[in-house]
Amino acid sequence: MSDSPADTPDFDEMTRDIAEVPAVEVIVTVAVNLMSAAAVKLGLTEEGEQHKDLDEARKLIHALAGLLDASATEISSFHAAPLRDGLKSLQLAFREASLVPDEPGQGPGEKYTGPVYG
């Protein structure tokens, strides 16, 4: 069974589309996606406990912190400040959700942000 042309992605068009997107927008979009995924894994959505997985949340928060740390000089404070606030909120939510909280400085992403106290 072969794919019809309508089912096959047009990679040339996708490449042209992404070429028009500024790097800052790509970074912010990825950060927001990581934040959203982490919130789901922390059980902060309507379904709550159904999707809660702290191991997965830890990975997502750590990746978000690394992205924000690495891109700090590339994105303006206009974009960075709310992302950092969101990251800190996720780190605090992780600490509250943990049965055995990490030592200060050992929580997800704290390698990049420093200790988060709640």
C-alpha cells in the first residue's frame, strides 16, 4: 500500500516555512512545549493524577532549564523573564509533589538555575 501525495509531507514547503521563523520564536516555542509537557507530567492539568509521572517531569524540567540557560544571551529579557518564572514554578511544583524532596541544588534543572526554595 503506497502513500498518496496528499499523505506525504511536503518537506520542501516545511523547510521554507521554518526558514522564515526567527530563532527566538523557535526557542520560545520549544520552551513553552517543554513547560506544557512538564505541567502534564506533574499532574497540574484537569486530569491531574492520571498523567502524573515525576521521573518524566524531572527530565522535561531539566531540559527546559538547560535550554533557557544556553539561550539566555540569545533571547531578550522580554522573552526570557516569563520563561524563567514558569521554570521556577515548575521546579517548586516538582518539589511539592515529591514524596522525598531533593536536597537544595539537586532538583530538576537546579544545575542551571541554582537551588530553588519553596
